[in-house]
Amino acid sequence: MENTITKVIDLVPGKVTPILVIDINELDEDTFWKNFVCTHTPVIVKGPVTKLAALW
């Protein structure tokens, strides 16, 4: 019998969706909320976060 290794992630059904990457300098707070938070859309924000207020 052949020994094979199966990754658990390969057994999970679904689709792979690319995640948008945006530079912090190209994003304002209103756009972030409207396009990502309210629509539950994942996004990777690159760059130092110095201009956005922390959410508690």
C-alpha cells in the first residue's frame, strides 16, 4: 500500500478567492467601511496605520 499525505485543507470543500491588497495611502475611512466592513469583504491593508482611529 502506498503511503500518501493528505493536507486537511485539501479535504475542505469551497473555493479560493483572492484577497484585495490596498495601500493605506489609497484608502480613506468611509471607503473602508462602505466597501469592506459593511460588505464583509476581506482586504489586506499595507503600510503604517497612523491616520486611522483605533476601534474599541
